[in-house]
Amino acid sequence: MHRIEINTRDKVEFLDVTGEIQRLISNSTINNGICYIFVPHTTAGITLNEHADPDVTRDIINRLSVVVPDKADYRHVEGNSQAHIKASLMGHSKVVFVENRKLVLGTWQGIFFCEFDGPRRRQILVKIISG
């Protein structure tokens, strides 16, 4: 298993981690298989989406803030219920195929770490399995 360390800078941000995950695959001995990506945090997530136009991630962040506003009738005493909800909506894991030591993604797809309660020090866990 590999760990990618991330230091987020903003309360809410999407970081394109496609290149870092691809480097792990390129440096592995696995030619074909599966890449498991897991975020072990309750207020952060992972998603696949367009990484050619940064406005797409901005639009996702903006729409999530409308659907799950910072201030609402939340009961969680730490005051970050919105971060937990957004992370649950994004999800905490993804599985991506690997062929010829490359991630199998659509033309415009990238892998994004989703921060909802930053800035913080975070991790992404990655497991590459032959198959």
C-alpha cells in the first residue's frame, strides 16, 4: 500500500491527484490490474471528473455549497456537519483499472481529492493489484 500526503490550503478545495497516482503505477511492477484509492477521513472524499477545465470543479464546489450550506440546523457540536455530508456525497473510495501501467480514464477524466474541512494534513491510500 502507498500513502500520498496532502496539505490542503483552503476550507473547501478539489486537488487533482491524477499525476501522483499515475506515478505510483508507473513505478510499480504491475502492468495490468486495479488501482484502489481510499481517503481515510470523514470530512474529505475522492471523485473522478473532468480535469481539463477548472471551472467544472468550481461549479461542483459551488453547487455543493447550495445543497449543503455551511449554516443550517446541524446538531454536530464540532460545527462541521456540512463537511461530513459533502464527503459522504462524494464518497471515500474509487477503483480504476490499470492497463499497460496506465490508469484507464476517459479522455477528460481526472482523480480529485476533495477537501471539505481544511486546511489540514491529509492522506490518500493507494493499493495497486495485479489482475
